[in-house]
Amino acid sequence: MNQIITEPKIIDDFISRRLDKIVPNKEELKTRLMSGKKLRLYQGFDPSSPNLHIGHLVGLLTLKAFQDLGHEVIFLIGDFTGMIGDPSGKSQARNVTSLEFTQKNAQTYREQAGKILRFEGDNPILIKFNSEWNNKLDFAGVINLATHFTVQQMIERDMFQERFKKNQEVYLNEFLYPLTQGYDSVAMEVDLEVGGTDQLFNMLAGRKLLKELKGIDKLVVTTPLLADSSGNKIGKTEGNAINITNPPEQLYGQMMSLPDSAIMPCFKLITQIPSEQLPEVEEKVKTDPMAAKKHLAWELTKMLNDEAAANKAQEHFEKTVQGGANPDEIAEFTPSTYTPLTILAILGEAELISSNSEGKRLIEQNAVKIDDQVVNDPNQVIELKSGMVIKAGKRKFVRVK
């Protein structure tokens, strides 16, 4: 039987570094954590995409901290709620999908989350799917849940108010979403729920249901949003998400492309360096941001892979991006034809760009080269030859087969 850790210093550090809002309050959370009682807690993950990105690391590392303290942790996959789509923070209704779609997306979630969480061995994390109980809930059950909430409570939500102002539709299934997510807490009879700040309303709905239906006072804790000093989300840019399964060299390079204002939030929320080292890192950000960012990229690549992969990724970055040299290993590209094509067509077929506009932008920046020769015309026609090296941007290379 695993030991419950109740050391005040460890608990205080965990709360101050990993958590944001706490309901009902911080004192109640500390009391329960220091009681020696094993808490049952969870966080839900919406499988709207097959990939977990670095923003998910905030929650994963928080769950890991609870696991390391000895508590029972559930990694909940919201395959049922994911069909509906969470309206939180959305300016328009999300498309309703199928259970097959969400379950297919979630197929590798255990493997991905396993980079941080322990699903085997001492005090393993449990995996559950909320379709297990939501699929059994009949219409009478939904009506019963609905009696615990008012329409006024739902329409007061910011995103619905914004839509009303713009004369945009708000669908009934969006009103019911907090009930469906909140029912997870009832079905699992948990002591605590973890979630992002944007999930506070839904988590409080679960707290209300659990109290009124089962008499359990669930704690709600939110984790900070992974954002830079301007409040912009980090690592979730459309088309350029920093997924935790990205190859080490790509992951390292993506971290190096973040603005300097993202360095400290990332160190605090998505690395495991000791908290007492953070002031030193913060000073390094001020005096030598490049070195601090390389340290961050190395730490993250190591955590998600291993030290050897982190070292290799750093060497690759220093050689190719900082030094301008071609990498030792270049992916091969087999063109569909060796008939002369425009450079934009070649870049697209080689999957070096995601759109023609990206290709034109790179060409305008003199960032597209063939055998180290800059291509400055997007309409330039190129005759491909075996052995040619095509470079797009600082980190993307292919060799024509």
C-alpha cells in the first residue's frame, strides 16, 4: 500500500506552483492533503484531436504531483462529452461529432500521457471513459439533472452573452453540456477535480450535483493557462501546435521559436525543475534569454523523451539553425514527377509548407533554398534532380531521392 505524503513544505510548493483557483479555498485543500486520507480525484481530457500538446502538460504534471503524493488519480477521457463539444470560451457552436470519432482520437492518449503519468507499478493512474455512465443515462435521468440548474445560470455565461449580442444561435445541447460533464463527478464519487481555468463553470456544476445527489463536498482546483506575459496561449497555434509526441528535433526547434515572454511560464508550469531553481532561471532570462530558452527546450525534450534525445536535438539546432549547416540526416523526398514544377508546387508536395501563402512568405524572407541557393520567385520553375537538398525555413529539409 502506497504512503500518503503530508509534508507541509512539499504540499505548499505544489499548491503555489501548480494551482490557480481553489474552491472552496486553499485552507480546505491543505487540510485534506495533510489529513493522510487518500483522495480520489480526476481530470477530464477532451479527445477533439488525436494529439496532446504542451498545454496539456500543465494538467498532466498536476495529476502527477497528486499521484506522487499518494492519491488515487483518474485520467478521464471525455469521449461522450467530446461528441457534444464544450461551449466554454467559444464564439460559435461546436460541431457535434460521433462516439467513434472521439474514441478513435483517444486511442493513443494513454501512450502519450504515459510520458508523464505512471499507469503501472506503484499507485497507478486509472483510465476511464465517460461514455461508460453517460450512455446509460436515460431521458428521465437528464431531466433530473436539469432540475438542479436554472436557465438564468446558463445564459449568464460570457460566451453566450456575446452570441446573444451578435444575434447568434445558442443550442440546447450547449446548455446541457455542464450537466453532462458535471455528472462525471457524481458517477465516480470523487473528492476533487482538476481542470483548466476555462473549465471552472463546468467543474462547479459537478460540485453542485455531487453535493445535492450524493452529499459529497468535492474540491475544485484549476490550473493556470499556459500563456505568455501578454496572455497569448503557448504551443496551441493553429497549424503549428507543439504536440508532446513531436520528434525531439522538431520539439526542440518549436520551443526555441517561442517568444522570450513564454520562457518563465513554461519553466514554471511544464517542466519538473525544482522550484528553488526558478529565481535563478528568471535572472538568466533577463541576462541571456537565448541560453535560458535553450535550457527550457532541452528540459522539455528530455522530459518527453530522454537525455540523449535532448542532447542530439540541441546539437541539431546549434548546427542547422544557429550555424546554418545542413543536418547530418535529411529525410528523403520521392517526387511524383521529375517534370519541371514551380517551387511552390514542390514545397507543397514535399510537405515543407502547409499552404501556398506560407510558401510565399518564406520565399519573400529568402528562407527557401535549393542546394544552398536562395529561391526568390514563387513562380520559379525547378527541374528536380536526385540528391538535391531543399530547405524551407530554418529547420525543414528534404533530399530528392
